[in-house]
Amino acid sequence: MLKRIITGAVLVAAVTGFFLLKVFVHPALFEILILLLATVGSYEVATALGNRLLPVQKWTAVALSALTVPAAYFGLGLYALVLAAALQLAYMVVLYPKVPPEGAACALLATFYPSIFLILMTESNILPIYSLEILLLMFVTPSFADTFAFFTGSLVKGRKLCPELSPKKTVSGFIGGLVGGMLGAVAVCFIYRAAAGSSAPVWLYVIAGGLGALMTALGDLAESALKRFVGIKDMGKILPGHGGVMDRIDGICFACPVIFACFRLLIAFA
């Protein structure tokens, strides 16, 4: 437990450091964090898939995943994703019959997960307004949702949420996570307003927090499904007491699209 707490504190400090670099130095420096998450996350997914991927598919997936982050920063994220898909599918032709359709599908998974979610962080990072709020919500909402889900589920217990995938998750924990996500989002709202001011309405933070918490739970279950498919307990060992990077950002990845969409809609209809 002590190892887990120490690792968690170091992670919080590191993420906080990148936020400070974004605010006080230059937003481009925040891209380093996103690039690290995308690259290491893709490597963990590709490694977990094991011999379903040829070595060339694995390292291509990691390289292409890393490419999408700087490409998105320069407005070329969609093109990078299309290129990545084309290159990975091309292996079915170039390396036929060594690469069956299942191998191509696994290669696409390692290429796009988690980068296809994380490029929305880059899109948020370069927005002229609401950039900092969105990024804060992308990290704070899943963290609050996970924490409240854990303590609520531990105290209340009750009916299992999805015992086939995650025997420890309960319906009470899921509900607690939804409440926690909304509370975390509201906390971001008022703290940000007090520090810098914000024109976004409180109800938008509540909606973004609730949807983000819902998707966080879905991300956790999706990660559990993937780990059961490949027969592993943790996606990696890089974070003592926590497993791999993907074990920590699965909920963040799934929360990114809905949080980003909420604020993009506000910008579009403002």
C-alpha cells in the first residue's frame, strides 16, 4: 500500500508539473505528457497482445501512435490516423499469409488505443478558450470517479456491476463514481473561477463530470475485458503498486471524448 501511495503522489506531482509548464511557460510543453502517455500506452497494449502481432507490427504501432500527437498539434491528427490505419492494414498484403485478419485487428488496436483518445487532449490543449478547464476535467473527473467508486463500493457493497469482467466492482460503487465525477467537475469549476474566472456555466461542468464518470467506468471495464482476453493481471509494471500506464489512464481515455464534446458544443453555440 505504501508503494502504491508513493507512486500515486509522484504521478500527481508529475501531472501538476506539466500543467504548470502549460500555464506559465508554453502550452506546447504539455504535449510531452500526452506523447509519453500515448507512446508508453501503445507499447503496453502491443506487448500485452503478444504473439498476435509480428515485431514489425508492434513497433510500427508504437511509432504511429507517437506520431499522432505532434500531428494533432499541427492540425493533422485525422490524417495521421488514416495513414496509420492504411499502413497497418497494408501488412496483410505485404506480409501475407503471416498476418491474418486477427493480427491486423490487433495491430490497429495497439496503434489507436490509447492515441485516438489522447489526441483529444492535444485538441483541447490548442483551443483558444476553455483549454485549461477541459484538460483539468479530463484528469480530475476520472480521478474523483475512481476514488468515490472505490470507497462507496467498499463501504456499501451490494450487487455486482459486471462480475464477468471485474468481480470487485459494484452498482453502489458505480453510483458513487458518478457522484464523485460530478463533484470533481464542480470543484474544478469553482476553483478555476476563483483563480482565473470562467464563462462556462456550472451546469455544463456537472454534465461533463457525470458523463466523464460514466465513461470512466466503461473504460475500466473495457480495460478489464482486454486483460482477460490476453490473460494478464496488469498492462505493465512501470508504475510500482499501480501496474502499467494503461491501468491508470483507461478511464481518462474514455472520459476525454465526452468532456471535449461538451465544451466544443458550448463554443459552437455560444
